[in-house]
Amino acid sequence: MAKQDTDNTTHFGYQSVDADDKADLVKEVFDSVASRYDIMNDLMSAGLHRLWKRHTINQAAARPGDVILDLAGGTGDLAREFTKKVGPDGHVILADINAAMLRQGRTRLVDAGVAGNLSIAQVDAQDLPFADSTFNCITMAFGLRNVTDKTAALCSMFRTLKPGGKAMILEFSEPAKAIKPAYDLYSFKVLPMLGKLVAGDSDSYQYLAESIRVHPDQETLKSMMEEVGFERCRYQNLAGGIVALHIGYRI
């Protein structure tokens, strides 16, 4: 997988683009897929994304009274469950850079009756508008690969965690060699076709497949977390490494 870019360009899938343009390009992707995002997640992963997210929630071990930030939280899968864990004395912020995704999340959470201990915020993960040492836990599920400057996002997460708090990054990663050929075939042939049939947008899902391939692999992301200050960093491979959950602590 690709290393971090060192000049003023970055990757948008397999394309090299000006770093200042990537956020707008990613915005176009998620504006396009927002209304069908949850349906597509179920189809793309055969429902496994729900198990991966549930595992993340369990590993978070959130307690009553905790303050949790769910970054790139989109349609609110994790945020909804965390509101139950932290209770009325805790608080959860559902955050995303994309307004269309947040509108979908707001609708889903209102329909689920979530209120009182939840806020919704449109933020950039690279420059979080929260005070130092605010959160007990920060989660980011399937969002880091879309961030232009991943190191800046990790630094921002580290800064806003309380001492003893943990960051949890659930993301597609490097699969085991034995399953890689089948995974590549699925990603570049089946996935864009599903995007065209269900969401009317094959290009966005082609980008999503490509964005996975240029995201740092498990060891690289672990090293990036350690370099910005996280300690006790580790990762768990899920589904043969197709997905990995990285965990790091601010000590």
C-alpha cells in the first residue's frame, strides 16, 4: 500500500491530485452515495460491517458518564449504540465532514428516538474544534482513508483525548495473501457494478475500492499512531485482514 505523500499532492483513489482539492472530491463521492450508503454497506460486506462495528463498540468498553467522539460517523451506527452505553450523564458527538451524511444520520437517530445525550457536528478530522483532553474515547470507522492528511487527523485525535483515553480506528486494510486475488476481483468488478445497480453510481464505488488500496497497511498505520504520541498501540485483523481495528492510548 502507498506511503504518505510528501509534496503538495495526494491520492484520490489511484489518481494523484492537489492536496487542497481532495476534500472537495471526497465530498462529491459521499454527496452522491449518502442516501444509499447503508444499503450499499450491507450489500458490499454481506452484513459483516455490522459485526465489525459491534466489535469496535465492545472493545471501546464505554462506561456511564463517558464523553465519546464518533468521527466520520456518517449515518450514526456507532453513535447510536454509544448513547446507550454512556447513559444520561455521558455524551456522544456524531461528527462528519460531509453534511449529506450527517443529514442521513440525524434522520436515523431521530427515528430511533435518540436524544438528550447526543450532539451532531460537521467537523474536519484534521483540525478538530474541541478543547484539549475532552474525550474518553474517539472512534473512526471507515473514514481515515478519505482524510487528506492522516497524520494531522491522528494528532488532532491525540490532542482532544483525555489522558487514559483511547482512539479506535476501524478501517479496510491489507488482506491475507491467500484471499487477496478473490478480494481484488470482488473490489474492482463486483463492487462498481453494485454501485451502478443500487446507487446509480459506479465511479464512486470504484474510488472507494481504490482508496482502500492506497491506505496505509496495518503496521504502517500502527507506526503512524506511535509517531504522534499514542502508546500501547495494537491492531486486530478482522475477516483475514480485509478490515483492521487499530487501538492506541493517550497515556
